[in-house]
Amino acid sequence: MAVTVETLEKLERRITLTVPASDIGSEVESRLKRLSRTVKADGFRPGKVPMSVVAQRYGYSVQHEVVNDRIGQAFNDAATEAKLRVAGTPRITQKDEAPEGQLAFDATFEVYPEVKLGDLSTLEVERISSEVTEAAIDRTVDILRKQRRTFSQRPAAEGAVETDRVTIDFEGKIDGEPFAGGRAEAFQFVIGEGQMLEQFDKAVRGMKVGENKTFPLQFPQDYHGKDVAGKEADFLVTMKKIEAAQLPAVDEAFAKALGIKEATVEGLRADVRKNLEREVKFRVLARNKGAVMDALVKVAELDVPNALVGNEVERMTESARADLKQRGVKDAESAPIPAEIFQPQAERRVRLGLVVAELVRTSNLQAKPDQLQKHIEELSQSYEKPAEVVRYYLTDRQRMAEVEAVVIENNVTEHVLGQVKVVDKVVPFDELMSA
């Protein structure tokens, strides 16, 4: 039988489905009989509960289940016969009027849109590149040294300077009154590393052990502590201890302590360069990928299914709740999260996903096995035991799906950059890493 599909608006469609009432009734009776073999009820032995009791208790839910199953199957058959690509879940409503002996339902749903890709050659995309410099390697080695520094107590006559670790007591007051979080004893921090507000950091410099100091401090308007943001406080600080930083020398012993295979200074720098080049590669690729995706969205014409956007909003909302829960936020599961804050981003994700899928289909940009293997091996190089990481990915279906998505996006990026007008730009290493 030919399926009649009614077009409502843009991507919205409607199909009327009918199922024989007798089929529903016989299936309900069959399921209730099977249920009666295992159902338990007071006063009856298992398997001996009268059908009237079973029907009274479970009849409604079983009938609801059967109707959903039959209508779901009828909808799938109709959609297949009409060659429809259904986006999201159909909305099913029962009709008041139906042919004799039939139950009738309207299935309202959306279909996937036709994606029209414009002429890629008309687009201009900025493609960045960056290089690992010797200065970048020097700074990374310095960071590694700081991570393994030790501290030794300064002579009492010497004042605190940048890079010193100080131990202080402090108390802050606003309008003469103490405030929450404004007092601490034996508090430690390293001068010049941004752990404290700049005014506080500067005030402590030069102080000697046993010295007291009072100074005003203006909290920024955007300070995370809302009770004190934008207000001025007076702090009393007592210096308890000053320790000077001792950085390890850059030598073979240092390289060996870091686990460098070739435990020499040259081997250390080569290993640092390799790691930085890997990070630069991924960051450059991410930036270029973002530029390509922005360009694709501009050149594509399509209607976006509301059902898919709604699904994406739900996923983003659940992700936000999971993040709140991980941070220890109380009642994260019921915290009010307005769906509209995710709407623009969700719509863009869906639009971009449809565009990319169309480009992958028409240009044969699917991920190939050797590409997946290569990408996993690159990821594994950041870990101590690469072979174990590779095995972990290859045996985890979800991880492999994530890898496949990344490889497909990389294929799309390379394909588009080969079609558009490319404007090359060299980005300094520091700028790339701080973005």
C-alpha cells in the first residue's frame, strides 16, 4: 500500500498510521497469558493467578506496550516504504476517528534536510603554522627545573624576593570588620607566581622574618569572592619563614631523573622539542580545522531539524550537570540550567554535523584503517607506555568512535584547504600556546 506523506512545514512531515484493533487485542491477551506464568499475587501460588486478576493489574500497561510496539513498527515500515530519512523521534497522537475495527494514529516528525554546498573555491581560509624555537625549549626546560626545585631557609637578615617561598600569617578587614577567607596562619606561597593578588604579592616582597606589615588592598570588581569583590581591605601580614628556591642544574643527572632515554643534555632538549612539536601540531590542526568549519557553515544552505537541535541541547545540559556534580556542586542533578543558553551552540553543532556528513559522503572522506592506526599511535606517544595506550583504544568501541570522528574532521579539513583560497599565516609559538 502506498504511504501518504503530508508536508506540514519545511522539514516537518505527517503520516497517518492504522492498525487492526483485533491484532492489538490478541497480542495483549497473549502477553498477559505469558505474564500469568510468573506473576505473583497474595493468596495465589506462582503460575496460578487468575487471568482476571492479571488483566486488572497489568492490562493497561501491557496494552500501552503493545500499541507502542505495533505503531512503532508500522511507522518504521511506512518510513522505509516512503524512503524517508527520519530525524529524531516521531510524535505519535491517537486520532478520534478511525475506520471501523481500526486504531488510527498521526505520526508527526522531521526529515533530514537537503544540504546544498556552495562553491568552495569562492572561500578564503586562513591557515596558520608555527615552529618550536630554541627559546621555547629553554623555557620548557626551566619549567621542568621549577617542578623539581627545592627550598632552603634564607638567613634572617635577608628580605623576601621573587621566587622565594614564604610562610606568613595574615588577617584582612573591611571597614574594620573581619571577613570570610580573610585570615590564615602559616600560609605558604611562592612570590611572583601569581598565586596571590598582585598588590598582596608586592607588599610581601622585601619583608624579613618576624616583621609585621599593614597595607591596603583593592579587590578587583570581577574577584571570585562576590562578598569582597570591588571592596578595599586592610591586611596585617607577619612574616614567619622565607625559603630560597634551588633549581637543579641542567646536566645528565637531571635528564636521567626525568626518565630521558638518552640521558644527556642534548637528549633532554631533543625530547622536549619532540613533545613541543607534537603539541604544536595538534594545536595548529585544531585552529585550522576551526577555520575550515566556520567557512563550511557560511557556504552551506540547509534547514536544521529542530528535533536534532533539541537532542543536542539535552546532551549539553546533561554534560553540564555531570560537570557540576564532578565539581561537588550540591543537588547538581536538579540544578536549574536554562536550555536556551545552549540553543545557539547546539544549532551550530547540528548544522555543522550535517554539512560535514554531506561532504564526507559526496567526496568519500571516510576514515581509513591506516589513518585510525596512525592517529592512535600519535596520541600514544604522550604516555609512558604507548603500546598499552594503543591496545586500550583498539579495544574500546567508544574511544574508537571518537578517534574516527577526529580523523574524518581532519580529512574534511585537508580536502577543503585543497579547494579554497588559502591565506598562510605564521603564528609565534608563544601566541599559539597561550591561545
